[in-house]
Amino acid sequence: MKNPEQKVVEILKNSRIDLAATLPCDRIKALLPLISENIKTIPLTREENGVGICAGVYLGGGRPVMVIQSTGLGNMINALLSLNLTYGIPLPVLASWRGIYKEPIEAQWQFGKRLPAILGAAGIKFTTIESHSELDKINDAIKDSFSNAHPHVVLISPSVWECSLCEVPEPFEIIPRRLELKFKSEIKKPVMIRYDAIKILAEIAGDDIIIANLGIPSKELFDIKDRELNFYMLGSMGLVSSIGLGLALIQKRHVYVIDGDGSLLMNPNSLTAIGEYNPGNLTVIAIDNAAYGSTGNQKTATSSRIDLELMAKANGIKDTVKVHTTAELKGALLRKVGFIHALVKPINVKCREIPLSANEIKQRFMRAMGMNELF
């Protein structure tokens, strides 16, 4: 008889899962190493970031899964609704269900016991598993997620693993290393506006992918040059670069991401993940107007001391540059630099709303990628 961990991996492989985004839990400490031995795995630093990465993987033709502790669902709810449910993007989530069965940590109790009601109220499909014999429910949940294009959470009780004989790997050794960073930065008075920067990108993108940040950046890109290989974000602030990373990891086209200072400051975990992998086919254009441009130009932290290029370097992104003019930006884009810190004025060009539904944006994007949405 297989250990429950082996059974789960078998189900994932038979379901053609090709990428697992994971965060640890003590109850699944034997499962996670087994998954990484059999399926390409992306370790996460925050669960919400994984929602974005997995969405990008799916849009690029992959079949992702998330494997996390149930507490992480708390910071995923908005993304699951504003991204997955809004666009119709599937995501099976295997969650180690804490706070219910023999839970010694009091801080887990409140969220754990309310979680089914929370998921139900949010309209997120879920399945509960309370014994080894019910693990085949995972297969049904994965089929439901991809067939019906929505997230499906599987809450797995710790009781499932109680009789397992699966071994936990020995602690790994830390590799000694020396890091050195030399960085000089000068932020000059901006001379271009975001519309100018996006126009340069649209001119040179060719058959490559553009993922546009929510709000005015998406509207400006649509106004400048609408194309099927543009993916317009309508919500999920902070996840545009995460989606770009997922796309870059699963397919070969070059991916340009239009991000902003407000979004990157909200989810710096996206830079951590990009720095971990440094895909050669990803360029993040961090358009920095030192303001939340879509909500009235309130100041962000980049208006004083925070430098986004330094943040990118500190997170391990190797190829970075700072640009102030359209000529400098064009040169960086043609070189396909990994992270471009573009300084712009806090000025918005008035553009109409994008006359496409979220599902229409997704469907035409995937068609342009050469995929029929048959998973």
C-alpha cells in the first residue's frame, strides 16, 4: 500500500500537473520534498504571489497546482476572486487544513474552523478530505478546476498523514557564499510621462507578450495599440509581475510587464521570485511616477528614499537599468534588459474604459498564444 504522500504525487502526475507552487506546513513536511522530486516546483514567499504565478503558467499553456497551509488562503481570497473567478482561470489548491484536527496552536483555531464557511461565502469551490481513503477526491477537484475554469480548494486534514511511513529528508547544508553589491543611483527630474513609455514599448513589442498593470496603464496601452497578445489586468493589484513570471517560465516568447511603483511596493515578493529564477525572456518595466496614479496621484514611498532598481538588485535580479528618457527606454527594451526602472511624471492621459470583459481578454490572449482552452 502506498503512503498517502506517494498517492498524492501519483494523482498530480496522472492529472498532468506540470508545476507546483508551494509554501511549507509542518503537517506536509514529507509531502513537499516528494512533490519537488517529481514535479517542477516553485517555492513561494507568499501565497498570493503564487496565485499570480500560477495564472501566468495557465495562460501560457501549463497546468499548475498550489500546495500550501490553509492559513495562506486568508491572503489569497481577493486574488482568487478578482483574478481567477473574474477571468475564469483554473487553480487547484491543496491546503493542509490547520486549526481543526488535534491542533495544538491556538492561533490556528479561529480561521481553521471558519474556513469552509469563508470559502463558501466567497463562492470558491472546496472539498474536504479527512482520511487516506478519500485522497481520490483530489483527482475530482483537479478535473473540476480545469474543466470549469475556476479555483478549487482541497482542505486536507492532518489525520490523513498520521499513519504514513514516508521519510522526511535530513536538513540541508547552507552553502557558504560571498555577495557584493556596488550601486550608485541618480533619480533625475522626469521628462516623459507613462503614456510616452508605453507607446515606446508598443512600437517594439512585435509578436511578444505585454502584460499591463491594472487601472490607467491598461487603459493607456489599449488606447495606444490594442492587440491580442496584450493581457489587461482589471484588478489584483501587485500581481502583474507574478503573472509575467509564470508566463516566462512556461513558454518561450519574450514577456514584457508594465508594472508600477505602487504595485511593486504592495507585493515586493514578486521581485523575490523573479530574482530566484531570472528568466531570460522576462522584462519588467517598473514605471515609477512616485504616485498611485489610478486613484488620484497620492504619493508612494518612491517619492522620497525608496529606489526600485535597488530593490530589484537586492532581490537577485541581475540585469537592471534606470531610464529617464524615451531614447534610454527604447535602448533598454531593445536589449531586453530584465528590470527597467523608468522615471516618469505623475500625469495620466485620459483614456476610455477597455470595452472587453475579463473572459474576452483571456480567451483572445490564449488564442493568440496558439492554444485552444482545452485542458
